[in-house]
Amino acid sequence: MSRSVGERIGDILEAIERCRRYVTVLDGGDPDVIDMAEDAIERNLQIIGEAVNHLGAEVVEGHPEIPWPQIRGFRNILVHQYFGVDIDVIRDVVENYLPPLEQALRQHGSDR
């Protein structure tokens, strides 16, 4: 079953929102909840990377300010080198790199 570009953008935006919500839990006190939040964030970052991999040239070329290859590469790191993932890097991605991606994809949707 193939998903449209619009559906993929929706998947990315939903995953970004989830990451944003879950990252707030990382400062909590319950280690089990923190572990679950870390797992949930990593999973949603994987979804973002996979969905980005299937966006068309129109979207990617329309937003050269977004580091598309790095997003795809980060997904591969999360999946294949999971043992080396640093939660501080995850937090940095969520807080500093996802907002511009979200803005670009929302802008892309409004340009249509």
C-alpha cells in the first residue's frame, strides 16, 4: 500500500508533534517513564526519516534549507546503530531540527 506525499507529510507532522510532547517527559523523575519517552521519540524519528525518504523531488527541492540527507541518515543510525544513540543528540534534534522541518512542510502544504 503506497502513501501519497500529502499523507507522508501528515505522518511527519504527527511524529514531530509526538516528539515535542514526549521530550518534555525526559526531565521527569520516573526512570521507567523516561525510558518509554526515549523509545517513543526514537520510534517517531524513525517514522520521520522513513517518510522523508519517500517525499517527492517537489518537496525536497522546494526546501533546500532542510538537511534531507541527514534526516534520512539519522533514521538509519536509529535503526542500525541503535546501541550508540545518545539521548542528548535526540533531544537536540527534537528541539532544534524538527521545528524548521515542521515549518517547511506546513509552508509546502499552504503553497498548494
